[in-house]
Amino acid sequence: MSFLFDVSSGGDIFSLDMWYGSGTGLYAETAGLNDLGNPKRDPITYVDNDPAKGYAANTGGTINEGVQADGSANTVRVNNETYGADGWAVSPNAKFVYDASYIKLREVNFTYNFPAQLYKKLSLSNASISVVGSNLWILYKNLPYADPEASQSSGNIQGWQSGVMPAT
């Protein structure tokens, strides 16, 4: 039996899948409860339906990280009922850059060497049979929902992740 671990440390990767998926509500991060304890995808409601009076306690939407033009913390809610609450529409591209480090179980090999009595008559010096598994497990990664090595190309695109199918 033999095995091979593969470690890559450092580097950055931009995830176009997260960029689009966050904007369209595809990923789990776009659902759940907001800072008020209400579903993010509920409509934004105002006190007495008047935006000047502020947000009602039962309002949906989210407040994205950031600052106002004057440097104060962002307090503007973004509507999560439709596309564009996150992702390409309102978030900086830097939000979707991840550390490309990973640890993988790259290969496991089981080999059985047959006893010499079995193959001596065939004029063989030795005989064995192996079962090999490749790319079996990603033990650690920082990129959500995808393999940091996978890409939309058969070439050597690095630092870009898009359209990746789940590993089989």
C-alpha cells in the first residue's frame, strides 16, 4: 500500500461561481436570517411605510459590509427578494478572492505481488495486480463549493475559477 498527499500553500483565486452565485441567490449564504433575526429574503419594510422613519423591526434584506461616502458604517439595506443583493451587483470583486491553499489525498495504491510459484511457468520474473485511486479527497481548502485546481479550461489558467463541475 502506498499513498500520496499533495499540499499547495498560498496564492489567490477569484471565484466567478461565487460572484454569480451570490448575486442570484444560489448559495446558502444568500438565505437564512439577517441581523434583525428576520429572513433575508423577506421584503424590506419601513416604519409606517415611510423610508424617512427607518426600517421596521420585521424587515428583510441585508446590510452589506462597507462604509458610506462620509466614512461611517454602511446602514443601507439591500433587497434580497430578487437578483443583485450580493455578488456582481453590489459587492467588490475582492470579496470573491480566496486563498488557493489546499491539502489533498492525491493517490492511494494497493498492490498485491503474486507468489513466484504462480507465474514461474510463464517465464515471468514477477507479477502483481494493483488498484489505484486518484484525487480521492480534499482534506482542506479555503475556496467554497469547488476544487481550487479546477477551472473552465484545459490549459494552465491560474487564479480563476468558473463553471467547475463537482468532482466525481
